[in-house]
Amino acid sequence: MFQQLKNIDTAFSHVRLFTLAIILACVFICCYTVYKSYALITSTQQRIYILSNGKALEAYSAERKDNVPVEARDHVKMFHHYFFTLDPDDKMIQGNVSKALYLADISAKQQYDNLRENRYYSNIISGNISQTIETDSISIDLNSYPYHFAYYSKLRILRATSIVIRSLITEGHLRNVARSDNNSHGFLIERWNTLENKDIKTINR
């Protein structure tokens, strides 16, 4: 009889141990499932799909601080592209300059007004001159705010009889502003100043 009771007690201990193991395994599986589900939802929320020409393209969201160097350089590049890319067409000039002025403060507007008063744009139209800009490099100091930048480039001025290559170096500062359709990077150029704008080569046509 005592042996039978002992067997029952041992069996009960085994059942209790087996039940405890099953419960712990279930808890582990539930916790792992919740963790993986949360990770999947987080990953899914960071994905952005852009519809372009009938195709869904996947993009990823990121913190602004991760993209500051890239966005800052592109902001400076696009400002100079719009400001200095000119053709003998008044509407084209006005359109490009308007886009540029959304990206900078009054210092850019003052330089535009000075060029207009000196009949720079009128001379481009009357002389059938085209002007393009090629970026050499952009340096941005992210250690202090607002961020100081220096822009190095070459201007290519196409005239009827010659092509003039000019060295253009400018500097300024970048501060954060709200993003908009006219300013997608959310920066504004301040205290924009031209350090160098000189001829380096003339090619006869």
C-alpha cells in the first residue's frame, strides 16, 4: 500500500513538473510572438510606398538627423542651380530665380536685385547667352548651428562667339525651417555671400 502511494506521489510530481514545463514553454512562445509582431509592425510602419508611373517603389523613413549632411548639401546645390542656370528666356529666368529665393533669405534677394539693376538678366536675353553651373564640392560644418557652408563650382557662360568658364565660390549659413512644397529639405540659406567669381578660361567658338 505504501509502495502504491509512493508511486502515485512520484507520478503526481512528474505530472506537475511536465505541466510546469508546458506552461513555461507557452509563456515563452507567447512572449516571442508578441516581440516579433511588434518588430514587424515597427518595420512595416517605417516603409513608405511611392507610386511612380504605375509602379510601387519602396522608400524608408529615417530620423532627420541621419540625413542632415545629405539634405544640406542638396539644398545648397539646388539653390545655386536655380539661381545660376539661365537661358535667354525671361519666363525661364523668373521661374528659376523664384525657386531659388524660396531656399534663401533676403541676402539672396539683394544679390538678385543688384544683378537686375546692373541689367545682367537683360544682357543675357539680348545677347542670347546661356549659363550653367557645375558643382565641384560643398563643405558643411555640422559642429555649430546654424551650419556654415562653402560652395565651390564653375560657371559655364555660352555666348555666340565664345564659351567662358568662371570660378565661383560662395558661402553662407543654413538654419532649419518647416518643410514645404517650395522647400522640401527644410533649410534656409542665410548671409549668402560670393567669395570669388572670376574668369579662368575662354574658349573661342
